[in-house]
Amino acid sequence: MNAPRDPGLQPERTELSWRRTLLSLAVAALVSVRVLPPVLGDWTVLTGLLGVLLAAVLGLLARRRHALVDAVFRGRAPATAMPGGALLLGVALLTTAGAALGLLAAVLPHAR
């Protein structure tokens, strides 16, 4: 028989960690709206706002992931309902795209 789930604060810490990560991504996207247009052009405003939107979508996915994991741990859902790595992949892609734009902004003025 499986031991009951530890009622500690680990699930709440994990959810707060996801919130902090996604808030950081949203803030970085908003900063890019202010910093990148003079260097790379006005189209970067759209990419920054898209980054904020994607951070919000990933936030919703993080809440859904937390609810699924909680349901599995409490025995209300089968273990096969555990979420995969889509959330982590989304955060990695958003971070990589932001880093690429930042590097482009840093290198482009020196290339002239």
C-alpha cells in the first residue's frame, strides 16, 4: 500500500517557484519592449508583447500542472495523468528566444 502524501509545503513551494519564473519572463519581455525598438526596430514591440502573452499562457499551464499533480498525489486521478514536460519546454523556448533577441541587440550595433 502506498504511503499517504506528505502534507508539507513542497507542492506550494514548487507552485511559487513556477510563478516567480514566469513573472521574471514576463518582466523581461516588458523590458524588451522598452529597450529593443531603438536598436532592432519597431517590430520588437510585437515580440515583447508576444513574450508577455506566452508567459501568461505558461502560467495557466503551470496552474493546470499543479492541479494534476495534486490530484494524482491525493488519489483522485491515476498515475498516468501525470503531466509531461510541455511546460518546461515552453519556458526553455521562451527563454532561448529572449536570449537570442538580447544577443542580437548587443551584437548588432557593433557590426555597423
